[in-house]
Amino acid sequence: MWGTVARAGILDEAAIVCETAAGVFRAGANILISYYAKELAGWIDEGRFG
């Protein structure tokens, strides 16, 4: 769903995924399993996460 809206130019996919992941960790998770794992790892390396 996020990919479709991002391709339409309505939102920034990286920003939404990073904010969602940050929320999961703020809620107390120690690990996150996601279809976006590879992309999220790249965005963390770029400094877009957090």
C-alpha cells in the first residue's frame, strides 16, 4: 500500500517506513522483521532513520 502511494507521489516512502520502524522501537521492540528490511538498512546507513 505504501509503495503505491509513494509511486503516485503522495508521500515519501522512506520517511513513512523509517517513522513506523522508529515507533515500533519506541514502543519497546528489540527486533523488527519487515518486508522493507533491505531498504530500511540502506536508509539507516544514509542517516534517514531516527
